[in-house]
Amino acid sequence: MKLPRKKLTASVPAFAMGDIGFLLLIFFVILARAQDDSHIQWEPARMDDVKMAASPLATVTIDAGFKTYLDGKEIAPQEIAGRLTEILGDSPAGQRNVFLKVHKQSKATHFEPVIAAISEAGGDLIHILEPEGETNSK
Amino acid sequence: MKFKRGKMLIDPPACASSDIAFTLIIFFLVCAAVQPETGMSQALPKTEEKSEKREQSQNLEVSITPTSIILNGSPLKPDEFATRIAAALKAKSRDTDKIVVVKSAPQTPYPLWLAVSQAIDDAGGILTLELESEKTIQVR
């Protein structure tokens, strides 16, 4: 007489799905933060007439220490034009938005070469400013 | 005779805590992403290098220093500049004549530069930057 072997089931516990999802989310959040520039210390200049800005293809920032960053990574001003040309590629006019975030105490020696570089790459320049009256610093 | 009712334990299921954390993260991510940015767009002609030899042009020239704004050689106060540039550009009909060449002193602050460029934009001018290029020449 043959005894039937008991079948072993190997199922993934369903309550672990939440943890798996959580870890995946953390992974993607860290990946996204690599292009983020929220770690850069800068204060925007203020202006009366500011408008909502459309989403950019690239962001150039000059921080409180007058260092230049492209999409959150430090870059020399003379390298900006070349890198921006690569990023903007063949995007049509009107969709080549480049955000320029300049610390309010910057001088012409800091921001003019950057503006010239954006212009050289054919970017649509948008100065990121704070509406007059608001006080929160970035 | 009275029977004692056993106390009922109401523990939240532990396996749900990760789902709660997941939902909280989504909530904070959405909050962070929604914060809009405000700014001012600026049209700039493409940069090109120009030799020192310049053609005689009818373009307006603006020099900005930390303390003054000079329009075609005459110093103006910042609040005076907007009206003067608007008047000067009103007389120009061709696009090529509406080019305003802006030259800034190295110590010009960003807010002042922005105010000047906005005044030029509002007056219908085409802002062009004049930058001095640096060249290192080795002398033997």
C-alpha cells in the first residue's frame, strides 16, 4: 500500500506586501531626490508681478555661497551651455524652459555668465522669484 | 450567580502598520510635489561672440552700476528709468531698433538688474547682454 505524500505549499505571506511596497517606494524616492535641488541654500529675490511657472527641462541655481548648480549638481559656469544644449536637445521653442534660481544677494559677476549660457543653449529663461509679501525662504 | 465577562483585546492588526506608513508617505509626497513655483520669463536673443569692432548702431545702451542706471550716457534714478526707456522705445518701429544693450558693473545686485530688465520688457524692448570676455595672454 502506498501512502500519499503530503503536498507542501510555498506561498508568499500576503501581509509582507505592504513592506515590499514601502521599500520600493523608498527606493524610488531616493532615486528621484538625486535630481532634486532642495538641498541647495538660496533665497529668491522678490517682485510684484510674478506668474506661475510651467515645468522646466532643467534648473540652474546660484546658492548663497555663489556656487552654480545644474539640476542639483555643482557645475562650473563655463560648462553650463554645453550641458544645457544636451539636455534641451531638439525640444521645440516654448517647451525649452530653464528655471534660473538666483540667490538675492548675487552680483552680476555671478548671474550674468549663467544667463548668457542659458541664452547660448537656446533655453527659455524663467527667473524664479517670490511674490512681494511672502517671507518663506527655500 | 454572575459570570465574569472576559476582557476583549482590541489590538490593531500589526500587518496593517506598513500600509498606514505607505499611505502617509504618499500623502506627504503629493503635498511636496504640489507646491508651485512663481517667476518671470525673459526672452533673450541667442548669445553670439562679437569682435571689438562694432557697427554704428541706433540701439539704446543701458549701463547698470550698484548705485545708478545710465541710459545712453545720462544717469537716471531707478524709478525714473521705466518712464524714460518706455518713451525712448515708443519712437522705434523696427524690431532691430528695439534692441537694448545692457552692460552691468560686476557688483550690480540681482534685484536691481531684474528691475531694469523688467522695465525694458514692459516697454517692448529686446534685452541683449554685453559681456566682457576674459582672455589670458602669456607674455614671455
